[in-house]
Amino acid sequence: MRIVLVVLSMVLFLIIFLPVYFVLWIVGKFNPHKKIAASQVIVRNAFRFVMFCAGTKITTLGREKLPKGEAFLYVGNHRGFADIPVGYVTAPTLTGFVAKKELRKVPLFAGWMKNLQCLFLDRDDMKEGLKTIMQGIDQLKKGYSVFIMPEGTRNRGEEFDLLPFKEGSLKMAEKAGCAIVPVAISNTAAVFENHMPWVKRAHVIIHYGKPIYLTEIAKEDRKHLGAMVREIIIEQLKEDQKLV
């Protein structure tokens, strides 16, 4: 029953808000920031309703400790399809996710993603991948946060056994001069992946860690930034297990 409610709610959103999408397209011609901000409010509430239909309880940790008025490079682990909805429901800043290039071809859905400043990454084409990273740097400099999952794909292994992080994607923070926020996401696979094709009730935890300012890190240590952030996320995941 939940899978029907989730799919139906997403389809209805795309249909009902189609006129709103075109209005925002016009607004964006004159005020791009207002289009982005309004789109995130709409999508955040849509995802909140989808999570409600899925029976997903979300516990958010650490968000209140993030400084206001800053753009961050959020770096998180990737466990399930629910990671992005949970991220949008809880992110305290205007945020665009880095997504795989295939999503660019999904009608309407891709349009809303572009409204949210999402970036489409081609991991097979180094030149295109670099172009996407440069777009991310530009967005961060303009004050829009970027959320990336540098494992590169959903991790189907043990909860704490994260895939190696792709170091290049974290360069966005260094080039943009912004902080990195480690984000540990627990138990999203329990929403769908653990029992496909069914959606089941689950308790998801998203833990925003302490911002990492690269100016406070030795230049030599920045070469292994991905590994360092990965270890912080693993520690957060272990800490959060008692709440799942």
C-alpha cells in the first residue's frame, strides 16, 4: 500500500505543480534567486509528504550547530533512494544535489532538479565531470550549498563499510573557500532497498557534523581530505546506531 501512495504522490506532484513550474520559469528570468528559493520550499514540502506516505520517521542531528549565512559542501554517504528526499527535508540552506547524468533525461523531474541548482555528473567523461565541478564551485561562491555523495553509487555493503571517496569532488570546497560538512545518513535502505519492490516503515537518522574549514587543515593533509571526511562519517554512523 505504501509503494502505491509514494508513487501516486510523486506523480500527482508533477502534474498538479506543472503550472507552478512554468510560473517559476518566468520568475527566474527576472529573479533567479527567488525561483530557487521558492522551488526548494515546494520540493521540500513535497518530499516531506512523500516520506510521510512511506511511513518514514526522520531524526535530524547537528543541524542547529551549523553557522547561518554560509554555503557548505555537504558530503554524505549513500545508502538508498531516500537519501535525497531526507537531505532536502532537513538541509538548512538552499542546496543543490550532485546527481548522476541519467536523471537529466527524466521529464519534469529533471526540470525541478535544475530549479534546485542540482548538478548532473558524468562519471565516465573526465572533461564533463570537471565542468560539473566548476559549476559547483560557482554555485558555492554565489551562496548556494552543494550536497555530494562521493562514494559514487549506493553502498550495498555493511552500514559502516563505506566505499572509497572520490577525492576530486571535494576540491569544490577548497576552490570555493567554503567549509565541508560531513553528513552521516543511517537506515535509508530500510525504506525501500532492503525489501524491493515494497516501501516499509523506517526510522532514518541524518547527522550533520561539525564544519571543516580547510584553512585550519595543513596543506599536506588536504591531499587525503576524502579519506578524512569518510572516517568522520563512519564515526557519526557508529554513534547514531543506538538511535536506529
